[in-house]
Amino acid sequence: KPWEVLGTITADGITLKLARHDREFLLLADGLPLMSSRMHSSEDDLATIGCRRARLLPAPCVLVGGLGMGFTLRAALDLLPSSATVVVSELIPAVVEWNRGVLAPLADRPLDDPRVQVVERDVLEVLRANRAGFDAARHEAKAESDRRAALALEEIGISIRSIAGRFSGGGGFLRSGRSRLA
């Protein structure tokens, strides 16, 4: 059975496709696999690491940078108390739409959780706009966005060295102050 393309969007010169083969979903960026519904343990692990301290707070506010297929968001929601707020920054509206539709059952409909606020803006803009910070933040940066993320974090007073010492991999969590999204 061939892969079925469920959606295609071009943003910032990159073509993003959502495809399905039987029960597996795949996000492709310019034809290269970006994310698969079959393999998401690293997303779950990053949420666990990032929410380790925040889940102990009475009303934590957590930032998830990038929605993907919703697995990181689901893992964070499963760890956090009912008093938490989870802000999801997603730059591509189609990704949000796919997560409200065909991808929703994969991660048990995380966008339906009342603790979730979706902001369709770049995660760096959300970080810059919320200088008081979040109790935890997660952003999986790659290539050019690594450099941009580092500059934005330095701008708001968070050292990449302090993050890298505690977390490894392509993304990470950071501990900072606390605020609600305005």
C-alpha cells in the first residue's frame, strides 16, 4: 500500500507534508523524514526531563516550542498537575490543524486539554515577549534555528552553557522565572 499524502504546506521556503501509511504517520520537510508516529520516545523523554521540577509547583507554566505530532505536549500534560498552563508555540498553522484533526488520536488529543494555550508564533518571539519566563520550556532546535535560539536565549539572560550542562540532544529544557502568556 502506498503512502497517502494528507496535507502539504510551504512555509519559509520549506515544503512540509503529512503522509499516512496504514496506521503510521510521517511528517516530511522537503521530502526528508522529520517525524514519525512510530518513534517518539525522545519527545517523551524530553518532556519528562523538562517537567521534573515544574510538576512539583502548585501552578506551573510550561512552554513547548513546536507541536510536531503532539507527543511532547501529551507527555508534559501527563506529568503536570491540573493547575498547570502549557503554552504551545507553533509557527505553522497547518500543524495545529493536523493536530486538531487526523493526528489528534495519536497523542490522545492533547490540544483538547483545557490547560493548553496554542500560540501561532515562533518560539523565539514567545520567549522574547515573556521575559519573566516559564517554569520550564522545551524547544527542539536544529541547524540554523540552534543559532537563532541561542541568540534569543542570551538576549533574555539564559546561558546556553547552563542548559547544555544539564540536557543533551537536539533540544532542551531551561529553567527560568515564571509568567503567564499575555
